[in-house]
Amino acid sequence: MRMRLIITGIVVVLAIAIMPAAWAAPHHAKTRVAGNWSWVNTSWEETQTAGGNKLTTGDEVGTWTGAFQGSSYDVFAMTGTPPFDYDNNLYGESWGTLTCFFTGKVAGKKGSMMLYFSIVEPANDPVMTGQWVIVCGTEGLARLSGRGTWVSSGVDSSATYRGKLAWK
């Protein structure tokens, strides 16, 4: 369990380190994209911090439709603030990151890519929002760049995404 937390921490730190470079890279976004993303959690761990917040880490398997067609393995870490009364829909705001390892097709080209997501969830509101950016890709997606936004449904493990892509 401790090893999983360490590995998750390393992935998050690496993603945070890579994010500014990927975000600052020149983008010649021409193609608008949109679609749906759904996920199934495969692990979930909550740790109370000394300051009273809650660190939630875990991973999930995603399914993508629309412009991104394929599957993903996702690793996330979120910090939440009190209260934590989920049964009565009373909880503080949360924020975090998610690193997505996608395999599939984008605009008819096959490959894999890593995406980085920011996550924001307001207090007492199950709708999560954020931004995403393509960090890197392989094979047919090796020269793909892009960024956009996403919004969860708030009722199940699904979201819509929108953005712009460009081939470098």
C-alpha cells in the first residue's frame, strides 16, 4: 500500500514537472475535437493529512469515444478539504491531477499518448472540471499536440472533453 502511494506520488511529480514544458510548447491548433470519456476505478485510497485535509489516490481504466477512440490507464491524486459527509452531499472543495496513458486512434491515426489533466471540484458539487494537455505520443500520435477542457457529468463516472489538436 505504501509502495502504491510512492509510485503514484512519483507519477504525479513527473507529470507536474513535464506539464509546464508541454503547455508552453508551440501549438498550431487547427482541428477542434470533442467526445466522451468514461472510467471505472480499479483502486482508491484515502489518507487523512495532518492539516485535516484528505489525500485521495488511485487508478482507473478509461474508455474514450468521439475524436479520441480507445482506452486508457489513468492515475490520479486529489486533495479534499473538510467536511467529509458524502452521504449528505456535504464536502469541501477538492483539486488534483490525473495522468492518462491512452492507446487508440485520434483522427484515424493509431498510437499511444500521455495526457495530463487538472481537476477542480467545488464544495458540495459533484461536477468536476479542468483542463487537459497532450504531453507526448508514440507511433501515429508522436507528432500530435493539443489541449482543451473537460467536465464530468456529476452523476456517474463520465465526462465530456473539448479541445484543439495540431500535428507538428
